[in-house]
Amino acid sequence: MPVCSAVPVELTASERHRLKKMAYGHKTPHQARQRATIVLLAARGRGNARIAAETHLHVDTVRRWLKDDAPKPWQHRSWIFIRDPNFRATAQRVLDLCARTFDSVPLGEDEYVISADEKTSIQARCRCHPTLAAYDIHRARLRPL
């Protein structure tokens, strides 16, 4: 029979404190209290079967809730934290343009920085078919150019 191990859970002190308040709070909804208890027990290193026995829940419920509550890195904005040690050197040209300088020379009054990004799904395209004449009832409302 396979051993049911819990999803590894690491909590910070503030997360642990908040979960304890939820697990032991009298005004916390029952399901939220159960989930908080499961996460706290998993953080202590207990297995899914033991957590299920202590909380009187089914092992599959414990496993599913731990999986649902596990951190999902793709849902966090980790790109905000720059990890590249050469970021400033790499992005220096763009940063200089944002500061209105180019090659350490300030831009003049008649010089502009234009930033553009391409959206490939939105393109100016020529018409494939000629415009048809409108019926008498549905006159085309065109403004003169």
C-alpha cells in the first residue's frame, strides 16, 4: 500500500500566526478552520493519512485541499524582483531614454522618445472585398474626407 505523504509546506512566522488565528478562531467558518488546521499539520511534517485521522476527514480531501492551497509560482508576479545582476548595464540605454538622455547627452527640446510595441493580432490591413452600395432603406452614412 503506497504511503500518503503530505505536500511539503513551508510557512513564514506571519503565515503561521494567521493560520493559527483561523484554525482556533470561533468566528472562522468551519471549512476555513479545517483547511487552516490541515495546512498547519502539514507544515509540522505530518503525512496525509495522519492529518486525515486527526481532522476526521478523508485522505483524498486532505490531499486535494493541500494541492489547492499549495503555492503556484506562475500565479505570482515574480518578474517584479530583478534577479539579473547585470540588469542596470543591460537596460541602461532604455533607462537613459526615460531620463531624456542619449549617450550621456541630454535630449534637445525638439527631440522625442517614442516607445512602441507590436501587437501582431491588431494590424492595419487592406480590404479584401470592395465596399458594396447600400440599399435605399439602408443608406450609407459616410462623412466626406
